[in-house]
Amino acid sequence: MDINSIENKILQYKKEGKRLFATSSFQTHSVVLLHVLSRVDREIPVYFINTGFHFSETIRYKVKVAERLGIMVSDLLPHVPKSMQTNASGDLMFTYDPDYCCFLNKVQPVEALLKQYDVWINGIRACQNSFRSRFSEEEKTGNGVVRYHPLLKWSVQDMNAYISLYNLPVHPLEEKGYRSIGCEPCTRPANGNNMRDARWAGMKKTECGLHINTKNLGS
């Protein structure tokens, strides 16, 4: 758990005049990166990708963490209203096209945000799944924005130890068996060892799209 290297990297970016931002899903493990950022520079803006489908517990947890750490958190909202995310029968898009639902509510808003910044800090980790294990600490998007993954090599044990060390708050749904928490319609309590298996249960889908096309995102 090398915090000094993260601090040095962020200070290097700032010395180079880079414009930095972070995104957070405000799950329990999200609090680690947010706490690290609060120790380094509380002025780095943090964006919560508010799809409009989050658990009410996540919204309350976001407020609690932001107040505890003294960080600036803004909601990043979809460009397309929910009234235009339905089929002819009135069914919301997540029921029949979850990939495009994720695109409209997560990917598209972040694409627009990338035009304003040089470095995107996010908390993906290699141990989360085989796809994420192929990432490097730094990756470039299509428009040249650097994705910085400071916690890429951290294990679940590292994350839990850090949370315990600093007595950081946990997401209230954890006690109900939720270990990877996203939008309410596409999240279930975890049954196995893989925390992300509870996302999009029963579908051939493991990612929302933000991290799949990293080299093209923003191009």
C-alpha cells in the first residue's frame, strides 16, 4: 500500500500543468481512493456518475463520505432523459439493451467530461476480473487523456486493511450481502468469491463500457 508513489505521481501531473479529475461509484472500496485523494489534494474534482438508477443507500453513502473527507463531489448526469430511454411498450432500456443503457448513462457523459481534463483518476484493480488485470497503471484514451489507475495492484486484503486502518465508512448494503454495487436493477447480492459476479446477473456482461474501449473513449 504505497501511498507515497501515488502522491508523487499526482504532484508530478500538477507540476506539469495537467488538469485532473476522478470518478467514483461510491462503493465500500471506492472510499480508499477517495481518502488517498483527500490526503494529497482535496481540490481534485470527483464525479459520481449518477445514472438515476442507483440505490438510495448509495446516494446517502456518497454524501456521508464527501462530508467525512471534505472532498468536492459533483453528479455527472446522462444527456438523454429517461423518457427517451424506453421502447414502444414503455420498458426502460436496462430491461432489453443493458449495453446501450450503460452507454447512455455512463459512457456518454464521461466522454464529454474528458474534453475538459488531461488526467482521469479511477480506482479499477487488476484483481477484479481478468479483463481489468490487463490494464497498466497509465493508459491513454483516444483523445490523449491519461487514465491513471493508482490502486491497480492493490488486493482485496490491501483495500480492507486500509479501510480498517483509517476507520473509513462502509456502504450500508454490504451487511445485506452486496459486495459490488452499481445500479439497482442490475445488481444482486454476491453468491461466490468474485465480487463482480453479482453485476448483470444472468447476462453475458461484466463491464459497463467505461473501461472496455479505453483507447477509443473520447476520440
